[in-house]
Amino acid sequence: QVQLVESGGGLVQPGGSLRLSCAASGRVSSINDMGWYRHAPGKQRELVAIISSGGVTKFADSVKGRFTISRDNAKNTVYLQMNSLKPEDTAVYYCNAVGLRDTSGNIYRSIWGQGTQVTVSS
């Protein structure tokens, strides 16, 4: 059984930084895209950033220039570095893996982590 385990959320003041991590555990062979989404109260879940297995990235306009995404394919881990955080970044952040293949050859089209709370407040 494969799953995504997130860490790194918390409370930070405006202008501060946080780094989120998401590791795919289990018998993972490869993963196509890995990304982060967020869900704020009263809003729809939105894409924050995504990175392909080859390192191609895409960001929401609202986080461009402030957030970076990276991954370690050997560790099946994706990171989200969040700088210059704003109160409007407050949300539950979810990790997502697309096209995960395990060592038995099973392909998981899309897997989600459990979510981690990020709160930006003074």
C-alpha cells in the first residue's frame, strides 16, 4: 500500500517562511507529477504548484516569485518552500502524486496526502 505523508505545516507570521515536505511511502517505483494544492475555508481547492518527474514546474499566479517546488526522485519526496507568506496563504495544503507506479507494476492515477494546516497570522 502506498501513501503520501506530509509534514512541515504550522503557524507563521506574515512575511515568514515554511517548508512543506511530502514523502511517498511503500513500494514506490516511479511517480510522474507531484504537486501541492490548498483548500481555504469558503474557497475551492486550488493548485499551488506542480513538478514533473523531469523537473518542469508550474505555479499558481498568486504564489509566483514566493514559492518554489522541488523533488528528490530517489526519495520519492516533494518539497514546497514558501517565502514571504501572506495571511491569504492560510489553508490546508495537500500533496498529490499523479501516475505513481509501485514495484508490482500497479499504477495509481492520483493519490492524496492527509493535508497539513498552514496558518499565516500575527
